[in-house]
Amino acid sequence: INTGVEMRDNHLRSADGHFDVANYPTITFKSTRVEGTDPSHFKVIGDLTIHGFTRAVALDASFTGEVKDPWGNRRIGFSAETKVNRKDFNLTWNQALEAGGFVVGDEVKLDIDVEAVPAKTPAEARDEIEAEAALESH
């Protein structure tokens, strides 16, 4: 957790109704299926685990582009978002404001940006293995 404010970061990392990173150091998402909505937009359905609690969520995702890195490898980008109720993950800390309302709302928007190296197709993997074998035999 890095908000740019050390005191807030320490508070969010603490165990008092927040993320309790000493006991729950990671947040994970495991996809179970992908549904295409059009060529560059899709839904990724899966299980989100935060603070030891797992809930099914649907991410609205989009393909953001492809580039070559400095070594010539393909890199692809995706963005995704969803909204979750923080209480579903036992993130319950809150504080009433003097003017009414609370410091933290129950609904939290998650924005996710991913850069990935795409997996090789079976044919690409076979060609790579054959090329390496040919080099080793010389």
C-alpha cells in the first residue's frame, strides 16, 4: 500500500480494521473465465481475496495496446476496473465525520493496469525448442 503519505500508509497497513499486512501480505485475483463483449473489451470473472476473505467479482477489462520492449519482446497492456464492498472483506474500520457521514465509504472502486508478455502458442514454443536444439547440435 503506497498512497504517498507515510502516516496514512502505516494506518492502512495496520491490523485495526484495515489490511493487516503482517497477517495478509497479498491481495490475489484468480480468473475463472473470460467473456468477450467486443474485440477489445471483455469481462474477467474470478475470485478476489483480500484480508483472508474470497469473493467472486467481475472485472470490466479492455485491451490497451501492444508494444515491443527494448529487447524485442512483445508486451501487451490491459486495464480493468470493478467495485467491491470493503465490508465483504472484513475491512470495517471507519470514523464518523463531525459534519455527518463517514471517512470511508463502503463501496470501493478498484482500477487495475497490467503489462504482460504474452504466452507463446504451441507452434511458437515448438519452433523455439527446435531452434535451440539445432544450435546445441552444432
